[in-house]
Amino acid sequence: MGDVMGCKVSEEVIKGDDEIESTETELRGVREENLRLKNLLQQIEKDYKTLEMRFVDIFQQESKKNGSPIISAAAEDDQEQELVSLRLGTSVEPKKEDVHVASGRSSSCCKVACENGELKLGLDYGLGRLKTDDGSMAFSKNPGPDNCSFTGKKEEDQAGEKWSPGSVLKTQRSGDDELSQTSVKRARVCVRARCDTPTMNDGCQWRKYGQKIAKGNPCPRAYYRCTVSPTCPVRKQVQRCAEDMSVLITTYEGTHNHSLPMSATAMASTTSAAASMLLSGSSSSQPSATTVAPSTHLYGPPTFHPFDNSRTQPYFLPNSSSTPFPTITLDLTTNPATTQGGFGLYSSTSRLNSRVPTTNLSFSSVDSNTGSTTVWASGGSSYGTFPYNKDHRSLLPGKPAQELKFQSYFEMFNQASSQQALTETLTKVITSDPSFRSVIAAAISSMAANGGTGKVNNYEKGENLG
DNA sequence: CGTTTTTGACCTGCGC
DNA sequence: GCGCAGGTCAAAAACG
């Protein structure tokens, strides 16, 4: 009896020792991870400071040269500079009290803070905001029509917009003036991404309402509408790329008039920021949207309209009837091979055919082998790579560097013949255009959302496509 | 049984 | 005016 008892006790002791041991091992792992993150954070901060100093430097130089600040917005409001409200993909009215001040850095629009070795990122999604007190990553965006939404919140609110079939085209064709208005209202954001699943899981809830075989592409085009809210006007079209079936082309249109799940805000942020960038670019850089807009494809794929299937004419932009809206393309594909070639021809042709601005953003990632990032320069004249340097890393901490290119800077990029010049040009671009910053912000928030949670709500059910 | 998908019909605009 | 293409509707089927 006593022996049995003793046996049990010793077993428990051994079991307890094992538990302690495993816990200690676990603790060691956590400590190591913590240390690694700390180092990473220090590196990020270092990079950030370097970039910031560089920015201030360039800013001051430009101010001296021009006699006026290169950022008009900079003069407007210091607070505006420091704050950023990423209210993307929703029509929620920004509230002043929701805005957090990133203290201490007048020239920054982004802050990464460390508290007790903890990385704090403040991402304001307009709902379920992540509030951070001292260390918040704040992205600022100028107030105005390009209010970080696909179509601009203002008109959304005024119209109480609800999708009405055919109304878009009707409005659009009633006159050039209206065309310009509608173009602004109906910016489209096209996302090209490698995806094995029938659709990208963007966290939102969609219902398929139609499918069509489009000309020139054997893969059917599927039409979805957002079902999170019955009145939500947002629609998306999904189609596989005819040339590369692994590439899924998703085009979003409209603005969500409801709050989004956290997992959905990432994509919404990215796409809406891109849309706002496009809209602000088309409104500010173009004298008039009624003129034939220089549809600029700075890089990336032979940028056909995502749903124009005339791949037998790969470098032709679709005619105006098939692209009634300004379209911005976010190229999330990582393979440059699929996104290059024919650029110059395509670009020049597009100028003739397109009535609306069409812009591409290449979010191609860093080549894991070479550590360099591919750049598709404008005009197809300077396709090449630049090193994956600190400055780029600092833009997107812990993630591959990304290229962000903007139509308004077409010529600037052309002139950036050397690596150094390119870097400086990029810095200039980033610092001089608020909408550009918003895109960067969105990209970061997108990554933070994806990487941070690790889990994505699966709102989207399986859909058949092709 | 409610929701979602499928799919043919229909509508609209554009080019010829 | 006609044909084509893109986009949407809505009834039927499928699904959970």
C-alpha cells in the first residue's frame, strides 16, 4: 500500500518536473523571441530616424530653393501633419476626438513606439480602433474629397448612395462634365494577386449575383456584392488572368457604408487609399477629367483593364466603353515576369484610348534571393532593381520593401537615372504628397493587420470561378 | 427552410 | 438600326 502511494507520489513529482522543464523551455523561447523583436524594433527605430533626418534635410533644401514649402499641406496645419486618420473603406465620419496626436515629431506621419520592449502600432480603422496612448502609428491624410474611400465620402453621404443598375453609365454618358464627376465618384481599384483560391479572402462578406464569360478570356468573370449591409453599394468583380491563371484580378467599386470587420479593413484600406490617391491625382494633376487623361502606367503588367479580356491585343487599353471609371491597379503579384513588357507601347496607346485615368501600383515584393526589389520605371525605359536598403525597410518595418509609384511623378522617375537619385526622388514623392503617404500608410496597415492577427475571419465562402 | 449559387434572359450603351 | 459586349436580374437549383 505504502509502496503504491510512494510510486504515485514519485510519478507526480516526475510529472511536475517535466511540466516545469517544458515551461522553462517555453519561457526561454519567449525570451529569445522577445529579444529578437527588441532588436528588430531598435533597427526599425534607427531606420526611421535616418529617414526622418533625410526627409527634413530634403524638405529644408527644397524650401530654400523654391522659397516656398514643397508641401502645401504642411503650411496648413501642424496637427494635420502629425495626425493621420486612416478611415478607409468605410463612410464613417471622422471624429476629432478619435484622433491621436503623435507627439514630438513634427515632420513625421508615422510613429512606431516601443514600450517595455513592446511594439505598438496604432492603426485607426474608423471602427474598433486600436488606441495607443504614447506610441501610436498615425497616418495623416489631408481632409478633402479624397477621403480615403473608393468614391469619396462626401457624395456618398449626400446621395445616400445605393447602387442602382445602369445608373452609373447613364449618368456618365449624359455629358462630359458628368463624366468627370462620375469618374471621380466611381473610382475602381483593381487588385492583382496570386491566389489559388477562387477569390481573395479580403475579410468582407460577398454574395455572387452574376457570372459572365467575357470576350477574350476563357475564365468567367464573377460579380459579387457586399452583403455585410443590405444597402452597401460596394461590388467587386473577380476574374482570373488569362495569361497567368494563378493571378486573380479583383476589382472593387464603391464605398462600404457600414463598419467592416478588422480582417476586412486591411484590403479596404489599401484599395481605398489607392483609389483616393488616384482620385486626388486625377483631380489635382489633371487640368480636367473631361480631357483625354494621360492614362499612365508607370510599371507593372501590360496593364490592360482587369476586365478587358482582349489579351490578344495585350498592350491595348480597353476602349472607353469598357473603362468608364478611373481605375487604379494594385499589383500584388510577386513575379516581375508577369508584370513587365510592352509597357511603352501600351502606355502610349492608352493615352489615345482612355478617357479616364488609370494608374498602376506595383506592390511587388523583394526578391528573396537577391534581396533586391524590382522597379518598373516609367516608360519602360529603366527597368531594373535597386538594393533593399535601410530606407526602404524603414518604410515597411519587418516586411519586404514595396514600391509605390504615382502617376504625377512620371517624369520625376524618368529623371531619376541613378540609384541615389531614385532614392531621393522617392523620398521627395513620399514627403510631398499626402495621398501618396496614405497609400504607404494603407500598405503598412494592411500588413500589420495581416501579420498582426495571424488569423483572418473567413467571411467569404467558397465560390466557383472557372 | 433559409441562404447562396447558377444561369439564361434582359437592359443599356457603343461602334459600325 | 443592328449587333456586340458588359452588367444585372431573377427564377430555379443546390447547399448547409
